[in-house]
Amino acid sequence: MRSGKVFGAAAIIAVALIGCSDSSEKEEPLIVEIGANNATNNATNNAATNNQTNGGSNNGTTAAVVVGIDLQADTNRDGVVNFDATDDEGEDSWDANHGAVFLANMDDDDKSCRNAGNDATLAKCFDGNDDQLDGEADLDDMAQIVVRSTGVLPAAATATVRIATGQEYAQFFVNVDGTWTATQEFTATAAELSAGVAFRLEGRDIVRDSGIWDGKVRLEATLNGAPDAEVLTDAVELRVAPLVLRHHLDPARELYSSELAIGGDGAFTQSLKAAVLAAGVPMGHVELSAQDQWTQDYMETGYMAMPTANGLKVIDVYLRSANIEQSFQGSTGLREGGRVVYTKFHGVDTAGMTAYGGQHSAQWDTLNSFGNTETIPPFTHDGKTWPLGRILKGEAGSIRGDQGMLKMLDSQGVQTPLFINTGWLLVAHVDETVSFLKTDNARGWVMLANDATMAINLFQDLQTQGDGGVAVFQGEAWVDDYGRPYNAATTVSQILQDPDVMSASADAVIEVGDQVDTIKVATGLTDADIVSVPFTHWHYDGASIAHQPGMVNGIVVNDRQFMAPDPHGPKIDGVDVFKAALDNILAMNGYEALFVEDWDMYHRLAGEIHCATNVVRDVNKTGTQWWEMIR
């Protein structure tokens, strides 16, 4: 870091201010690099412009000009630093109505971090964690700030610009002799101030704990050597963009699964690829080189965004799970599969990220998997609007997962987590029982919820019509605790006579009902907004698990298609009764089902296709943005 550096006119980025006193149209500052041989001319020309911008006239008269210092950022969030009232009003106090935004520069623009070593090294290797420019694209990840003088300053005057609060979380980049240099403070001359000094603010981290840092940074400019100036100090306050998790109203852009190359994986992958093709996922299907089949669980996708002159600037975020696992050598560390957020994704405008506090129950480590983190779509209820939705997580009694991860998610201030009881489930994930569909109603979405009673009723109807002997799970196999397969085929009547299936399903109805009630209270959902999805439960190791493939545990691809696990249900006249039921359910909401074969690799191992996959979704760049609702 360089502190207190004076930058010569030959090596400063200047801003020529464009505009007329008789025009209300805002124009973007023209950024130019000035040289020593024309610094004086630039200073003179821009002093005249400053006079005009600050009340001067071009009709032969000169209005009084306030002499002083002016520090400006994109306070009105239109993507441009404008020297007018909209960027000046409220600039020193950030709130939902005004205040500039900057990004935590956590991507890897020069792609130097992908082989950075162990978990700790990977987590610390990102552009904002050094003091150099990491490629030309790095500047695009920083907020533009401009400091200038108003009126005419004494030639010997200077201004000092510094980060007054939040120094640990941000730094300046200023062009010095053609090189962008990181600093916490710099000094500019009167000539440079007259021209206007444009520099950048880089965020060095997201908010991890709002009790320690609220995400705000205050910049101050102080004028020196100008005793007659009327404005000796100016300040702006900015806030770092939060990490926002995606929801199902935004279409999937790319879909991921793990490349395992083991028995059973081929049938699943082939079926998944066909569904991705049928759904027209824009960037298709990508297999990740992680020897962990639960792709949903070891990472979660989100984004950070700020306004720019070219529209919304987005950094996609791939968040590593806070799961812990023990290696064959006996050492304990973060889940190995999660390293792909760095080794595969960390790059230009994509950031791998880790949030881990180490304070969580090893017995309930499953709560840290991201199958236990979904996002309720946007809603308004009880006078509170959640335009980016709200995080939904499962809990087991008072246990909620890693405290570092939970604190980080809550500290973003835009999607405060809501918890439902999942401790009764074997895997204890929210994606086992609920999901969300975009649809054409007043709210814009409905909630899918497991309904074991509906499944039992379908079986009872078949038995009543004389089809109790029809096969279910025909041709499929379970595996025992030693990995040995045994026949899974049963019949409609046998399922209805199975006391474990009947009791577990009855319990599931009560438990899912409680989950739904919790979400109703928080969101204002009514019974009309709940869409039942039929499948039965049974018990394993004292907990509940889907007996039939859990069709709610699927992938919302877009506003037309939903990928669901093949239920392998009873067939009447060649039609799978449970497939037909889901087809009808989805059709009433404008969707079609794309069924994926997942029995061998996932269903019989306590998961489904949502557990097996992950997606990155498009960001809605025209809807309500996070800065409009930050708490």
C-alpha cells in the first residue's frame, strides 16, 4: 500500500465535465488521460467548466461559484457519476433510496487461483485480496469515484482523499504513471482537482457478520491550502453488494452433475442429458470432475451486482458448502467435492467462495448441505416485501448448521433465512418435501409440497378397481447395507398392506403439513397456492425417507418445464399412474414434466435428481434490485 502519495498531472486520470447550465440532461463524464504538457490547459478549461456546472452562465454573465472540494460517486445508482443534485443529494448517508454501490471483487480475472493449494489458500485467493490490478477486466469490478474542485483554487492547494471507515474491507486504485496503484489514501494537486480525478473503489470481502461490519464504507476528501474555500470537506458513503441466492422464477442457464463413471451413473446421465436437450437449457449440461454424486449439496449458486453505465454488472458466485468430512487418512476438512467452486468456476466474473465457522454439530452436518438451502420466490406479506425472495432452510430442533455460514447468509440483509423442521427426515433437507413453480397467479408462483395421502389414495383407487396386483417398481432393485442388490418389485396391494409405509406416510403428512404452515405464516400463501405432489414414505434408521421416488425433488428449468425423477409406478394400459398424476398437476400450472431415470444412483441411496444436480440461473436485470430493499 502507498499512503499519502501525491500524483503528478502527467499520470492522473482526469474527467472533463460535460453539460450546460440550461440543460437538465445528465451526461456521463468523459474520462481522458492528461499529460504534463497540457495539464495547465486542461485545468483552465475544466475550471471554466466547473464554473458553468456550478451555476455559471454562458450568456455573458457569471454567477457566484462556491469554491471547495467535491467528492462524487454514483449515489443515484444510474451507473454514471453525474455532477448534479441526484448524485449529490444524500451521498454521505447510505439507505434504500440513495447511496453508491461497490462489489466485493472476489472473482479471479487473471485466472491465477485455480491451483492455489489447500482449502484455506483457495478461499483467500481472489482479486480483492491483493494490491495489484489482476488484468484489464479487473477495473470493471470496481466502483468509479471522482474528486474535483469547484471554483478556482490557489495553485498550491491540494486535497487528501481517504477511506475513513471500513478500511479493512476496501481499497482505492489510482492511476500513477500509467500503473493502477492500490492505496488507502492519496493527495491530488489543484490542477488535477480542476481537471477532476477519477479513481476506483475495490471491495475486499462480502459482509460476513453484520455485527462486525455492516457493509458500508465512508470516503472523505479534505481540501488543504485553500483558507478562503467555503467547502473544505466532502464525504460519500457506499455499500458493498450482498451475495444473493437465486430462486426458481429465473430460468436455468446451465445445469451441472458430477462425472462419476461408475455403475448406474450412465443411465442417469444419459437420461439427464436428454431432458436438458428437450428443455433447451441455453448452455446445456456440464459434468464436473468431482467424485461426489450429490452435486446439489456441495455448492450453491448466487450472484453480486452493481449498476454501471452498461447495465447491471454481475459476478456469479459459487458458494462452497460448510460440510465437513474425514479423509481415508483420518484428517478432517471441508467437503472435497466443494473444491470445484475454485478449480472449475473461479475466473472472470465468477467467484468461488467459502463461508465456514467451524461451529456446528457433526451429527447434523447434513444440515450444511445445500439441498437444505432453497429460496422462496419474491413475495409481499404483512407490509414487508421480499423482492429477491427469502432463503428457506431446514433445522433439527435447535440445531441449524454451521454458524459461520448462517451468520453470513443472514448478514447479507436481503433474504433473511426462514427455517422449517426437517429433523424428522433421514437426510433432513428442504428439497425432499417442497419446491416452487413460476405460474400465472397474483403472486407469480406456487409451492409444490409432498402429499403422501394423495399417493395412498391413488393406490387405493387402483385396488378398488381391481388392479391391486399391478406391479410397482418393476425391474428395479434396492441395495442392502453391504451394497448387495435385492428385488424392489412389489404390488399396489402389498404397498397398502405394508405397515411401515402406511405409518411413515401418515407421519409425513403431519410433518409436511407443519412445514407448509410455517411457510404460509411467513409468506401469506393460502391452500390455493399449494400444489400437492404424491409419493409415499417409509422408515430407515429411525427417520423418514421417500419410499417412492420423491417427485417434488426435481429441477425447475424455466417457466414451462420441470424435471422429475421417474416414479416407476404402477402402469395401467401402459401408462404410469404417478407420471400421469404429475403431468396433470403440472399442466394446470402451465408446465410439462420431463422424467429422468435416477433409481440406481440416487433414489435407492436416499436422494433424487435435485440432489444430483445444480444449476446457475439468469439474473433478472430489470426487476427490483437489492439496493431498493436492503434492511
